[in-house]
Amino acid sequence: MLIGYARVSTADQNPDHQIDALLRAGVDRDNIHLDTARARKRPAPSSTLSCSCCARATR
């Protein structure tokens, strides 16, 4: 199982090129997690979700 993570710095940026590259690399669309940068220093929801997907895949 491949898991993809796309991230942009601001809400007005477009992540389509990153998503296209992940799809070409063989990542299923359902396993692509998208995140937008935040000012606060806390884990992003998508990175936490990606980590939990990895944990499920290794069980």
C-alpha cells in the first residue's frame, strides 16, 4: 500500500501537480492526504492520518 501526502503553503495554492505525481507513482487517490500549512506549531491532521494509515498497513 502506497500512501501519499501533498502539502501547500497557503490555501490559494494549487496542489494538483503534487497529486498528479502521486497518482503517476501508483498511489491510490483514497490514500492521498492533502494539507495546507498553518502558522501554529502542531501536527497537521493529514500527517497524523497518514501515520495512522501506516500503522494499520503494518498490522
